[in-house]
Amino acid sequence: MADLITVEDPDDPRLHDYTGLTDVELRRRREPAEGLFVAEGEKVIRRAKDAGYEMRSMLLSARWVDAMRDVVDDLPAPVYVVEPEIAERVTGYHVHRGALASMQRKPLPTAAGLLRTARRVVVMEGVNDHTNIGAIFRSAAALGMDAVLLSPDCADPLYRRSVKVSMGAVFSVPYARLDGWPKSLERVREAGFTLLALTPDEEARTLDEAAPHRMDRVALMLGAEGDGLTPRALAAADERVRIPMSHGVDSLNVGAAAAVAFYAVATHRPQP
């Protein structure tokens, strides 16, 4: 059973894992280096725990102790109980959900290991907006994508904002980092995948024309908001595909486009 420890000093060193959560650059450096990430809210904390992530500690407001009692009672790590104003001074923002947990990261799988068993893969290049990362992972989980591969400059899927937006779906879809970008895409192709680059280019084939749901193994490539895939990544693809637009709209947000494309790629689509 965890120890319930009331903390009244926001500078207490035991709360180190939770300090400065709104400082994106600080947390980007600290969290991977220290092997941790922060889960926020009851549902996300439970999903992280169910996914096998080890809990380092919890930070709860008093009224959340009972709501999280079953987790607390089964936890060998400390639980720090604080007043809301103390939590705000520690984290840098008002903790609306009243519950935070510091979780221990797991070693990432290799891209080669994921590709051996996957059939539907997401490949992201330069997606560094945490909201978009979270949205893409949530759609990937919901629509049956098997794995996510990230270019070296993609944002951290376990950053608090990404985890929160995904509602914990980042714990459901395995992911790995690709190195040697974009040469590493050749390893994806060698594993038997057709590389489809999603682009708003009107000269690209529509997803319905390409019919990726009939392909055996598909790697769907997504670029960053605004710029999209780089010319080098586009050149490495087997085919460029697009979502047809109406009413003069040139493109969708990458998170929305990903959801549409994932459905088009899914093998469980009704056959005509």
C-alpha cells in the first residue's frame, strides 16, 4: 500500500518530477533523460498502469484520493497529497483533473521488430506539435493501425499534452524511432511495405483510386502541419495519395487527415 504524504511546500524536492510542466523545452530535455513521463487525469493514469508502465509516484488533490483509492492501495510508490494551489505552483498551471502520476518509461522497440508483425504502419516525418501527435495516435488506435514509426525530429508521444489528447492511446499502439532519415524508409520497403505519401497535391491519386485497403502491407507517410512531407520523403515513397477536397478547401489538419487516411487503409473496410 502506498504512503499518503501531505506536502505543503511547493519546493519540496520530492515533487521534482512534477515541476515546470508548462515549460515545454525543459520537459522535452528532462523527461527522456530521466526516464519518466507524466500522466494526467484518472482515465489516462489507469490506462498507463494497465499498459504496464511502472508508477514512480502520484500527485493528488485531497478530493481525488477516494476516486483513485484502488490504484493508491495497490501502489508501492509514494502518493503526495496537496492543496490545489500547491499543485498549481509546482506544475505551473491549474490541475483541473486533480490527479497526476509520474511514470517510468519503457525501452522502445526497434523499427525492425515492429515491422516483422505489422501490416498497417504510420510513418510520421517532422510532426512536432504535441496535440497533433496525440490526435494521430488516438486515430491510429481506434482505426486499427498496427504501429507508428517516427522520424528523428518528431515530438515525444509521451509528452503530457500528447498523452492527454490521445486519451492514453499512445499506450495502445507500439512505436519506434527511425534513424538515418529518409534512408531508413528503404528498410520499411524491404520489409514488404508499400510506402504511400499523403499529400494535398492534386496530381496525386485519391485514396479510393489507390485502394490501399486491398494492399497486403501499407506504410502511410504523414508530414508536419503546414509544410507536409519534405521533398526527400516524397521522393522515397512508392506512390503519392490524397484526400479529395470540396468547397475550395485545400487540405485538412494533419490529425483529421490521418483519421480519414487510416480508415481508407484499414483492412476491415466493406468491400465493394
